[in-house]
Amino acid sequence: MSKIKNFLSDFDDYELAFFAKFKLNTYLKNSQENIEKILFKRGLTKYRIEQLIKNNPKSKLADGKERCPRCYSDKIRNDKVELTNTSSGFGLSDKIATYDGMIGKATYKDEIICNVCGFWLKDPNEEKPKSLKTNLFRGIMTIIIGFFRG
């Protein structure tokens, strides 16, 4: 069994629908074709995927599990990552992390990502991909600020 097939075999149809919508395009073309075959075998057409996303019953669950706010899956990946962005924090732990960084000591924080749809629940280094709108806005603002400074 291929790694992709093995990975996706644990997904229910709702999770697979969110995976198809949000993560399919992040894979290489060959892998995308394999994933599309799995979707076809499970009867997940584009229409069916949209219906599953729209009517996800997991959105009403209150079972106390940590769930993704986008797809409501409990398949959450928690990684310890070295804190590299200490400029955005104002708490004591952020000040300690800044000091530790100056003396060469690494500080680790939790990075929490949904394994189904790729949503970043917690991103200590603020590395999650930004939307096209956000990137365009930042680019325009950089140009405007540069114009007034220069």
C-alpha cells in the first residue's frame, strides 16, 4: 500500500472532502493523480465534496477533543519547533525566549497543524502561508511607506 493510500485510509468521507479541497493542490502532480483515484473510488466527485463540506456533522460535536476550527477533525499534528520569531510576543516567556536567543540557547514552542485540511491552529513563528489578499495588501503598503520615506 502506498504511503498516500495508507495515510488517506484513516480519513472518513468528510475529512477526505476537506483534504481534497484544501491540500490536494499542495502535492506533486503524480501524487495528485493518485489521490484523485482514491477520491473516485470513494465516490467523491466535486459536487459531493462541496456537499460534505457544507453539511459536516462534526461541526456540532462537543466531545472535548481538540479539533480543527475549519474541518472539525481531531487529526491534529503537534510539533515542537524552535522559536525564531520573538518580535511579536509581549509576555514574559517571549522576553525569556529573546534573551535565550541572544546567548545562543534555543527555545521550543508548539506548532499545531491540522493533518486533514492543513489549517494552522498555532503558529509560534508566524510562518503559515498568507492569503493572496494579505500579500497584495502588504506589498502595496510597503510601496506607499517607501514612497513617503524616500
